[in-house]
Amino acid sequence: MNDVLTKQLARVNLYALISRILMKEADETFLEKFEGDEMILSFFPNYRNWEKREELGRKELLEQFLNVDFTNLFVLHMIPYESFYRRDDQMLETGGDNPVVQIYNEYDFRAQLDVARAVSPDHIGIELEFMYMLASSEYKALENEDTAAACEIAKIERDFLKEHLLEWAPMFLMNMKAEAGTPFYYDAASLALEFMLNDYEYLNELIGEEGCNYRA
């Protein structure tokens, strides 16, 4: 079970990291923790080797490059919302009729739009935060050796990826890679895309007809 918990904790941590990066600008505290973790940096090879990291302090790096890039990507030039990609009229669905909100309510998840600097709860960062919440709940169930509950949560995760995130986020993330002005957000888009696709494949393999095989 220890190996299962270790793998599950890695999923929790990756969803936490990716949702945080895509949800709001970085700050000095976040960047200090981020750069102090060699495992995390290994997922950001272009950023790790970026010469600007050697030339500038964190404050200057944020003000001159990273937060400018975030604003360009998530506020000015791109639209990180599911409803924009999936509605025929490309309008944002900001109210309670948004199908994502109905799912959030079903599982008692509250999107904090002010924290995410978002105008709609189907922002990519918030959807990934929802996945983080689910993965955390699955981890707690596994800690308590309640594999039946963990498996039910895993099914919710798989379905949310299939029916929501993977229906639009890959296109957004590929556009994000093309538009990114810094290695940080280029690498973030690459990691998010690869991780979501791999995680969906993992969940599909985990969930069998007779329940989840957590020892596989």
C-alpha cells in the first residue's frame, strides 16, 4: 500500500502545482519554494536553464517577465475557460447553469473566483483545483484503507477529465505553448498537457469492471 500512497501523493502534488501556476500570478514566496525543489524543477527544463534566472533576482524576474507573461496569456490574449471553447457562440457561461458548477456543487467544491482572478468557474486553473481536491480525497480514503471509496472518487476524476478538461484544455495548452513569452509558462503548459493525458490513461487502467486494482 505504501507504493500506492506514494503514487497517489505524487498525483495530488502535481495537480496542486499545475492548478496554482495556471490560476494566478506567481509571487516571491511561491517562486522561492518552486526553485528550491529539484524534483519540481526537473519538470521545467527550459526554465531551469533560462539565463534570466542567473541575471535577475526573483522580484525583478517576476515583475519584468513572469507576471507580464501571465497577464498576456490569461487576461489579455487568451481565454482560459471551458465554455468559450465548447459553446457554439463562444460566450462564457458565468452563472449557475454552467455544467461545471453543477458538478462542483454535487461534491461540495466552491470555486473562489477572486483568488483565481477568474470571471467564471470553468477556468482551467479552477478545474484543475477540483481535480486536486478529488485526488486529495482519494488519497485520504487510501490512507484509511477504504479502497471502495477511493475507487468511486477515481471514477469521478476519470469522468471529469473525459467529459470536461480533455474536451478543451489540450487545445488551450497547445495555444499557450505557442504564445508563451517565457520558458516558465511554456514548460507549465507542456507539463499540464502531458500530465492530464497520462493521468487519464492511468485512471482508465486503474478502474476495471470489478473495481480498482490499486496494487497493480
